Amino acid sequence: MGTTATHCAYCALQCAMTLTADAGGRVTVEPRDFPTNRGGLCQKGWTAADLLASPHRLTTPLLRDDRSAPFREASWDEALTVVASSLREVQAEYGRDAVAVLGGGGLTNEKAYQLGKFARVALRTKNIDYNGRYCMSSAAAASNRAFGIDRGLPFPLPDLAEAGAVLIAGGNVAETMPPFVQHLAAVVDRGGSLIVADPRRTATVDRATLHLPVLPGTDLALALGLLHVAVSGGHADRAYIHDRTTGFDETWRAAAQWWPERVERVTGVSVAAQRAAVAQLAAGARGRGAVVLTARGAEQQSKGTDTVTALINLALALGLPGRPHSGFGCITGQGNGQGGREHGQKADQLPGYRRIDDPAARAHVAAVWGVEPADLPGPGPSAYELIESLGTDGGPRALLVHGTNLAVSSPRGARVLERLAALDLLVVADVVLSETAALADVVLPVTQFAEEDGTMTNLEGRVIRRRRAVAPPSGVRTELEVLTSLAGLLGCRAPFDADPETVFDELRRASAGGVADYGGISWDRVDAEGGVFWPCPSSSHPGTPRLFADGFPTADGRARFVAVEHRPPAEEVDAEHPVYLTTGRVLQQYQSGAQTRLVPALAAAAAEPHVEVHPDLAGRSGLADGDLVRVVSRRGDAVGRVRLTTAIRPDTVFMPFHWGGEQAVNRVTNPALDPVSRMPEFKVCAVRLERVVVV
Ligand code: SF4
């Protein structure tokens, strides 16, 4: 028997847990007290160990000689040799950029770092991006342009509980990360306000003091309207705006056009609700503090960056960022969504959150990697643009996938499958045979959370330790081992190491001096202190739990208001597709569901996708509760089971995105991209409903 203190396998809350392994290797989970989860776990956390010994587990590499043939088992030597020789052939014939890499926001910091280095140094391809592009990239882009830095929460999560008012735009933490709710409940229990903007009356809305039932795709108009009410109602903090910001006048001129009645017509949120929201936020700002938070509902739009920017403008006008128990933050979703975007697997970035087109950044990282700056490729396309280019003339011919199930998680799914089928080589490293792995030429079985050491950076920017509790099954390797072996087989002269602590020490040096500075963080410190917040530039630096108290990391030390304009969603309803679709998650499933669908307790609790339909819409559509319904857009269709509810607007349906095949709602969603973040518009498109007649 051995016990190991670690954190959950799944989301960015990274709840603390203790794993106990018995003599037979069976692992049980107990919650552990930590500032974020305070002893809580959700059902996904309680069952996180159930996949370790699952019969669905991959324990040997799989190969096939052509896509029509079944997989056969292979040795690691054969599989890695095939991968390396195939990559060399593809690059010899089509050039270095003919190989692409897609990573994931669930990879440890060490794996994310090593994957970026592998792409830029061993493959020397510009074509690498990751699935965080689909997660919080709009909030990251907006935070960077307003504050000069992107850290999901710029304060420890327990600060939230001390606020007097919280606005969540497009987030349903009661289902996605239930232990988060206790921090919100503390606000309400003290008489404070919780305001939630969402087209649905979600489990989070049930705990709120005010619901803003916004029409999908109009959150930006709502944010402009809230700013209008705040300023015209005398709630703007003029001293803060004068002393700590720039750009207010231009921003106000844009928001001044969004008077409450106009906002009500566009968003469906009543004038009274708009005024109440601002009054509650302003009361919080004058009292204990107020916080504005965004999540995927506001962010996963073709104008997600501007939507988040408008909400940051509201927070700045109320004088929140940098004040106690106040500010703006993004509720990051994936387990290492924060760290995953800091260490160089993003198309335009090098480790330390450095821009890849910055000569000084290239020189610093190249020196750590032992290569010439000129040898590093430049920026590549974003995840969906990269996928669209696969197998096209001049596009990548080979793809390596680590930690993402893009066949389920990417919009316009049929097109994604076409592009994957057009590749000469698809290699997938995963723990189970995901929908993407099932399409591959080579599948490499890799370790799960309880079988590996490393670090994660949670939604607060707190670097925490993932610890190995059990040995992986025979035949399974870590991704660090895989990448190190492949780099060697490819003849890469730069050093690669499979030991995660050694990789972290290199990551520290690569990030030192960057925005996300890990220079002073070591595993020993993380162990001793229970986590360290970046930036932490030296071993004597205490880390930075709270940002912006003394200024913003911009050229003039001020936060930037940025004027933005509302625009409609990329696709609006019409006679043929008269209903809006929005997508999201359910409590028992995580992301594409590749792992959680294989956990028996979770699969039993959420076995298939449902489609939330208002009874009025169901009546017009000839649908009854429990019917199978086909949700059809201009790009494809998906089938789910009707769940009648008055908790959704009558002009909108909701479907979760955790399933594949014909249950995959991302066959329906719209890949229209945000011009800044390159985020696809997952959260709104136009559909029609067709009852499925079962014969
Ligand atoms: Fe795991 Fe997230 Fe659930 Fe916590 S809330 S137990 S981190 S899935």
C-alpha cells in the first residue's frame, strides 16, 4: 500500500486528491484539502483512477500498412522506426513543414514544452498548435491586449469568495467544475451577488441572484450595454480610469451607442436586468470587491476576443483589476490549459509565453536549445486552419497528435475527417483508442495521470505537482520517452531528455525573463510550498499570487481600454435553419469524452447526448420528451435525445459535445474563426430539428 498526493486527471481546477494503491495495483481516490477545491471532488475526480486498469487501455503500439487494414500489434522498436522513417520520407519529398503536430491542454508542462521543442528543433516545422486554441484563446488574446499578460485568474481562487459581487459570462461551473461553486456560494451566503449571463438556466444560474438569459452570439452587445449603464448611471470609477488606464474616451464613445432598450432588442436581456446587474456589480465594487469572469460561452465565438475585451472594459470602468477581491479573470477549462499555452506548443509562441517572431525571444530560447536562432521556424497556422490544410497541395502530409481527440472536438467534423483521411501518415499517442486514434496509421500507448511525474499550472497560474502513484502497465511509455526516442531516430543533435524533472529545469531556463517566468520555480519548491504562482523570476522570489496591484505589465504600466463594436454571429437563423444551437458540457463527461465515456460510472450517468428543447419549440417542431432528434446545420448533422425544459430560450437548443460518430455535435458547429484568437465559433450556429423516426 502506498499513498500519493497529486491532483485530478481532468479540468483546470486541478482538485487535490490522494491516491492509494493496494498490493494488487488497484488505486482508490480520496479528496485532499487544497485552496481551490477545499476537500471537494466532482464525480469525474472520484472516478479518475477507474481508467488505469480499464480493459479499453492501450498497452502495445498498433500499426497498419494501409487504412483499410485492421491494426496489428507491434513492438516499440518497430513502431518508432516506422514513424521516424516515414517522417523523414515525407520531409525529404515535401519539405520540413510537411509534418505537423497537434498538442493538448491536458499535457503536463514538461510534455507541452518538450512537444514544442520537438516540433521546432527535431522536425523544424512551423506547423504546431494545440487544442487550447478551442478553449480559452479568445480570453488569452483579450487579456494580453488589455493587461499585457494572460493568466486565467490573476488572483488566488479563494479571493473570489471574499468578493461582494461576481459576474460570470458564459460559464457553468456547477457542472464543469463543481467544487468551484463553494467560492461562489460564499459570496451569496454573505449577502453578495452572483450574476450569470447564459442562454440557459443552468445549475450555476440556479445558485445566482440574477440571470441574464442572453441570446447566443450577443454577449458582446450585452457587455457594451452593461458598460453603458455603468457609465451613464454614475458607477464608473473616474479616479481609477484616470490613474491606471488608457483609451477610455474612445471605448465609451462606442458603448454610448448601446443604450439599454437597444441591448434588450438585440440580446433579449431586459432593461431591468441590465440595470440590476450593474447595480449589483457596482455595490460590490464599492464594498467588498467585484469580479468579472468569462468562460467558453463568451469566448467561443467568431468575435470572442472582442466579447472578452468588452467585459474587461466593464471591469476597468468599475475600477476592479488590481484591487483586493476584485478583477477580471477567465475560467480556464482544460487541466493544463494555462501551462499548456505558456511553454511553446502554440503556433505563435516559444516557451515563457514569448512571441516566436520576437528576435530577442528566438535568441534566448535557441541558446537554451543549443541551436541557431535562424534555425527556428516562424509562426504557423492556428489549429483549425492547420487541420483544414492537411493533405492539401502544399499542406502537411503527416500529423503527430498528442493529447487531443480532434475528430470529435473540431468544428465541421465531416471536413476534419476528410482532411485526416488525406494524410500520408497519422500518428496518435493516447491512452485509449479515441476516435482520432482509430483513424491513425500508428498508435502509441502512453501513460495516464497517476503513472507519471510532472507539473501542471492550474487556472490560477499556480504551478502544482502531478505525482506518480503506480507504475504504468507493461508496454506503455511516457510521451517524454516517446519524443526523446523519436528525436534520436530523426538524428536530432540537440539534447532531449525523458526525465521530467530534468525537462522542467530546462523549461525554467527557457522561460526565464519571459512573461510566464518560471525561472525561480523548482520541483522542490513546489513540493515544499504546495504550489508556486508565476511569474517567479528567481529562487528567492515568493511567486506572484496577485497581479496588477502596483501596475500592469504594459509599456506605460496602465491597462488598456480597447473600443470594440458588436457584430452578429457568423451564421444567423433563417427559414431553413430557424433555431440557434449552442454547445457545452455535462457534469459526468470531460472534453471529447474519449476517457470519461469509458469510465463505467460516468457512462452510466451520462450515456448519450441530450438536446435541450423548450416546450414551445418542441410543440412547433413535433417533438416530445425522449424523442431522438437530428440537429442539422449547413455543415452536417448530429443525433441526440430530446430533453424538454423551460430552462432554455425558446429560440435556442443546447447539445453537449462529448460524443463521437453521429452523436458528435461538432459535425454541426461552425468553424468561422475569431480574427485575433483564431477561435472557432462553437457557441452559436443556425440549425433545424428533425425528429428521427425509429423503425
Ligand atoms: Fe477533477 Fe475538475 Fe472535477 Fe475537480 S472539478 S474533480 S479537477 S474534473
